[in-house]
Amino acid sequence: MSIKADFGIETPGTSAVATPVSRSTPWNGLLSELGRAPLGIQCCLAVVAGFAGLALLAPVLAPFGEASVLGDSYAAWGTRARDINGGSIGTHWLGTDQMGRDMLSRLLFGLRTTLEMALAATLLAALIAAPLGILAAFRRGWIEQALLGFMHMLTIVPTLIVALLVLAISGPSAAIMIAVLAAGSVPDLFRTMHMATTSVLSAGYTDAARLRGETAFWIIQHDVLPNVARTAAAAVLRAGCVITLVFTTVSFLGMAMPSPVAELAAMVRENATLLTYGVMTPLLPACAIALFVLALGTIANWVARDLSGSHHGR
Amino acid sequence: MHPVLKAVLQRLSIWIASLLGVSVVVYALAGLLPETFAADFLGAAAKPEAMARFDSRIEHPAAANYPGWLAGVLRGDFGSPYASGDVPVEPVAAIIAPRLRNSLALAGIAVLIAVPLALVLGAAAASGPGGWAERLTAGVAGIVNVSPVFLIAYATALLFSVWLGWFAPLATVTQDMSPGAWIARVALPVLTLIGLIAGPLSRSIRFEIAMLMASPYVQAAKLRGVRPDRIAKRYALPNAWSPVVRAIAWSLIGALPGLVVVESVFAYPGLGHLLVEAASARNIPVVQACVLIFASLIVLLHIATDLVEIANDPRLRHQR
């Protein structure tokens, strides 16, 4: 909506008759739209970008190794870290965990694990669901019915419970965890893509394209994708929120990652004893998860705002 | 055939077929046990003979054995759990029965409080947009939507157990507890579950009521000067049953993973905690039984919702 308005203002003044109006690429449009986003949304973007940056730079930023046991367990915040000879080698800014590993370093590596897993599962789900959704919309009939029925089956048992069953059989495995998380989010993304594509295909301009003799591929590229992009983006971001929450829950229950790997939710479980003494440190990683999901979900709602905007008027 | 009966049979057959599909997957998945499972389960130090004996006791799924397995499950016979020794062990059903009772008791109390609470708060939020009820429900639902369940559970424990010291931090109940002691022990998981259910549910109730009140026939009745209490009773309520029951069922299904986490955090001896314990111990028959029971509960909720919907659809009852 805002993009259209901008074209309306720009074109009369700036474009000469001879030069074709320069179409903004999707990336330029996205960047300028982000620049004009409300302050709250920009804060959410900063939170997500900040978490991503911390996760990427975890090996550089972390003062100590992910699995290195350094001192006493449950040391207080700001305790000096000492090597075997008692020499100072730094500070445990957030103390140490139940095995005497540096909490801050574990937090950074844990964030990295959490985001890696959530990103991989979300991308996998989107890559599976989007083509299937478009396919089901194009091929009405038994393919559509079979896909809808299959997706219905997938949604009956909550992903958390499926994950516990599958990981109990396979043992802790990042790849299988990603597959289960993706499978849990595919039905929602599939239905979103299916509905959005179906509504585009019922529009007059796709009828016109078909009558012109355009191929299905051309219609997908020129009519479907541009029109479902925003819906799809919002759905993928929401799937990212759900996947993050489900993954961290499985990890909290001790089933997701093999032992020395740091992960935010697993850290909560490992250090939960501290809470009984009123020490908040174990809640830090849990709050980090909540903050990330809050930021991502708010961005998703903002991306979808024009879509839901039409309903408010009624 | 009467259209109501036809609709009922149609919905029932869809859900029973779905549940059968789930049972096939749950049964077949056990066929994917890794080769090294005996060593994983018994520990790498186990003797080869012990591993061989363990392997021979494991039931490997085969298509021909599925009907027999399913018949057993329908009779409540879930087989025997994996065991490391040769001592006879309790059957899975005997392990599960008390756990299921405990879970139903815990969830039952939480639901009996949370659902009426959500209905009242949702109605209050719908009748006063921008008021305290709307802000409260939006706030709680917002927190529940973005927080992992264990964060909410630990925050509840921190507040009511560590700081205020009102309730026991762990819900380790036993069979021979007096009802009073039992209630005091389960207070924390019940409080957490109430938040998990009532938060999102009050939001959907508010949404459903707002949709109803904005519908053309309610608007028309208002314009005709029908009294508000009559609008609520005669116009809104008969049409509210289906969406409200659907919202309740969905919120309960949505809170089921939450039950698993809450039971685990507070060490409550319920089915969800058993599922997690059995999954970490990789005791597959127990996990399968828990998953099937949860799936059946979910399907039962779906069926109940569909029946309410059919019963409240006048198009089916008065067909020409």
C-alpha cells in the first residue's frame, strides 16, 4: 500500500518522458520500507539482528570455550577465572554453570545453537511447503485432496510429542530434530501458500494470462509470487517463532542436542537448581528466547499488517 | 439417511481414520531403531549375550503384526516396557494407568478454573474495548504466546515458592496424600496451567464475541431497538456455542505440550512427565503408549467440537 503511494508521488515529478520509470528492485523496496517502519518495529529488527550478530560472532566474543570446565560449579557473577596454577585468566562475568563452565560463553554458544537450529528448520519447512502449496493450487483434484489430507494428518499430534517419540527412537540428533521441526511447520505454511495461490489463480489477470497462452511457470513467476510474497514472508516468520519455541522446549526436556553442546533452553534445565536459591541466572537464556520470539513475532505481524488491515474496517 | 446422522458419521469416520493413521506411524517408527540400540539402552559395558537377549525380546514391527498390536492397544494392552534385566516387569498399561489418572486430575482442576475464568474475562474484554479486562487478557496472552512454557513455569515457581513461600516448589504427590496436602502440592502446576490455558483462550473468546456482535443480524436487532440482554440471549448466544466450544477445544489442544513441560518442571507424576522420562530412557513401548493416549485425547476433543457444531447447525436439523 505504501509502495504504491510512493510511486504516485515520485513518478510525475522525477521521470522524464523518454527514460523508462526505474522500477525499484524488491531489495530496494524492502530496505526503504524497513527505513520507514515504526520505531517499535525497528527495535525488533535491531533485537533480531543483534542476536544474529552475537550468534555469528560467538567463537570470537566468548571469553572461554563452549565445553571447557574451568572452575567451581555455580560460581557467582564476576568471579575471577583461574588456571591450574592459580593464575588469573579472566573473569566469569555471569559466573559458572553446574559443571564449572563459563556461563557467558555458554550463553553465546547456546544462542548460536538455538538460532542455527531454528533457522535451518524454518528454511527447510518453507522450501517444502511453498512448492507443495503452489502445486496443490494449480492441480485441483486428487493431488490437492491428497496433500490436504496428508497435512491434516501431520497436525493431529503436537510437534513436541512427535519430537519426543522420534528422538527417543533415533537418539539425540540435530538433523532429525530439524526434520521433525520442519515437518511440524509444513502444514501451516502449506495451507497459507495454498490459499494465497488459489486466490491469485481465481483473479481475472491470471485468467487473461492463461488465455494468452502463458505457461504455468510464467504465471507462478509473474502473477503468483509477487502477490503472495508478503503473506508468505509473514507466515515464514511466524513459523520461525513456533519452531524456536518448540525446539527450545524439546531441548529443555533434554532430548534435542547431544551433551556438551550449549543450547539456551538446555542451560535453563542444567542450572535450574540455582533458582531455588533465588539466583536468576538460569532465567537469562529463557528470557533471551522469549525476547527473540517477541521481536520476530512482532515483525511478522507488521509484515502482515496490510493483509489484516482490510478486516478491521468491518 | 437423516442429514444430522450423516454429518456425524462423516466427521467420526474422518477422525477415526486419522487416529488409525497416527497409530500406523507410531507403530512403524519403532522399526527405525538404530542397530546400536541395545548398546545405547544397556550401556556400552553390557555383555554381548545380554545385548543379544535384549535384542531378541524387542518386538520389531512388521505389517503382519500390526492388527494384533492394534487389537491389544484397543483392549488397553500396550505390551511390556524394555527392561535391562531378565526380571519380569510391570506391563506398560500398569505403569501408565496411575500416571494418566494424575494427569487428568491436574488438567481437570486447571481446566475447571481456567475455562470459566477465560469466558468471563473474554466477555468483559469484548464488552469494554480498551478497558482493564482487554489489557489484562492481551498482556497475559502476549506473554504466553512468546514465552517458552518452562520460563512461565519457573517464573511462577520463583514468585509463589521462592519469594512468597506459599507453595511447595515440587509437585511430588503420592497416592496416600490427604486432599488438602495434595492441593497444596499441585498449586504451582495448576496456576501455571491456568495461565497457559486462560491467556490465549480469553483472547479468542473476546474475538469470537466481537465477531458475533458485529454480525449483520445483531446490528439489525440493535437498530430495531431490541434490548441488549435479549440480543445477548436470543441472538448472540445460540450462535456462540459452536465458535466458543471450538475455541475452548483448540486452546486445550494447544496447552497439551504445556502440560508435558509443566509436569516435568514440577516433577508431577503424570503422563506428560512419564512421556519425557521414557523418551530420555528410550523406553519405546512406554513412549508409544503415551503418544497414542495423547493423540486419542486430542481426537476426542476434535470429535466433541464437531458434534457441538453439528448439533448447533439449524441447516442440518431443518432441511427441506
